[in-house]
Amino acid sequence: MGVGCGFAIGATGAGAVACGALAGAAANMVTYAIETKVEHKGNVSLGGMLVQGAIGAVVGMTLSAGRRRFWARFHAPGQ
């Protein structure tokens, strides 16, 4: 998913942040589904799936934006 996002919307800017949000949401939703349906750690529900997706989106978006700011400190403009 990350490679596809990178090619589709670029590796910098708002596209990268949106891709981080999408990847985080997808990862959390898949993890939730596996834990509830396969490992029987609880009951699967639409509400639970949506909550996990929202949490993953926020974390993915935050990490993606933070990574961009971190690397911007070490990359001088024009290089």
C-alpha cells in the first residue's frame, strides 16, 4: 500500500500525510479483524472496526507528518 501511495500521490507534502493516514487505518483495521475473528480475543463489531481505523489514521498521519518535519531539518533546501 505504501509503495502504491508513493507512486500515486508523491513522497512529500499532503499526499504523504494522507498516505500515512490510509496505511495506519488499514493496518489497525486488519489487526482488529485478526484479533477478533481469528484469535477470538473479543467480538467483532462495525463500531470497533471504525474506532480502530480512526485511531490508526490519526497515528499514521501524525507519524508521517513528524517524519517529514524531522528529515526537513537535515535536508538543506536546493539539495
